[in-house]
Amino acid sequence: MTVKQKIIEKINSIEDERILEEIYSLISAEKNFDAIYKFSPSELLKVNEGIEDADNGKYYSQKESEKLVAKWLQEKSVGL
């Protein structure tokens, strides 16, 4: 049995409409993979700046990034 046949068989056994809608959403997105995103000049500049920073060792570790994001979220949630 091919992968495609296994997928079809599995989908045919699903009764939950929400799950089917999610599956449909995922497989419908496939057609968008052919589109090539073109960066605007300002986006390209920022991407190149990020690459240059990384090449020069100017980046945060995963743990440092998580701490920064947590701090930012905490600051933004004050007063909500």
C-alpha cells in the first residue's frame, strides 16, 4: 500500500469534522508552495544585516533568547 493510499484510508475513517477541516486546510496550502516570495529592499537589508551579525558572533543562545522573550512578554502583559 502506498503512502497516498494509507492517507486516504485514514482520512476515510475520520468522523470529526474539525479534524477533516484541518487536514483540508493543510493539503490546500500545498498549491502555495510554488510561489516564490520576493523580499522588499528593506526586508532584504534586514536579512543581510542579520546574516552579518551572525557571521560576526552577534547573536543570542536559545536560553538567552527564551529569557528575553519571557521578559518582553511579562512587560507587555502588565496591566492586562
